[in-house]
Amino acid sequence: MTFGFETEKQANIGVDTTSGWPVLSTAEFRQHRRIPEFYEETVLADSLNRSVAEIQSQINKFIMKGYTDVPFTLTNSVPEFSEPQISIYRGAVYARSHADLMEYFATVDQKEAGNNVAKDDDQQNKILAQSNRSVRLLLGLGRAGVQSL
């Protein structure tokens, strides 16, 4: 008799595999953001897809407004990121998804696990701010600033 619980390993899901933007995956997201195996893989993939769409939209809107002085080249409206920039992009998307999923994590796992449980919006906002700083860095902007209209 065992009292331990082991979940069945879920298949990794690739995210944004055909657009030309950096390819991400649910397995990598789990590893980077320390997401336990018992969360549903498709829920993670759905959140990553939402976050990818938001980040790409932010970058594309910035470029479409005429701000072409960015630290990457564009090929067919898709950025060609360097390896460090791919890392920054990955961090932006994964932080955005982590913030997006915090309420899901809280409702699925009701067991307190040390101080790892998010108890307020402040922690979610801090994680979202990580994503926003990464997007600004990709665009060659400082940590904070106001763009003229």
C-alpha cells in the first residue's frame, strides 16, 4: 500500500511552432517556473498561447506605430531575435502565463505548501511586471517611460 501520489506524465505541448517567433513548450514552462506535474498540460498550453498573443501584439503595435529603432531585425513582420533576446522573450511569455494562471493554481491546489501559495494580487502584479520589463527590454526601452502619442 502506498500513500504517495504520482501523476501520469503528460505529453509536452509545443506552443507557437509555425509562426517564426521563438517556439515555446509546456515542459520548458514547467521547468522555468517550477510548475508541478499535476496541473493539466492543456491548461498550461492555453495560457501560454494567450500570453504569446499578448506579447507579440505588444511588440507588433510598437513597430506599427513607426518605432523601428528596435534591437532586432524584422523578416516578414517577424522579429529575428538573438539568443539572449530569445531568452528574454521566453521569460516575458512565461512570467505572463504564470501571472495568468495564479488563480487556477490556487483553486486546483488548496493545500498550503510553505510560502509558495500566492495570497494576494500583489504577487500576481509583481510577476506581470517581470513580463512587462522583459518586453520593454526587447524593444530597447528602459524599465519605465512614457511614449509620446
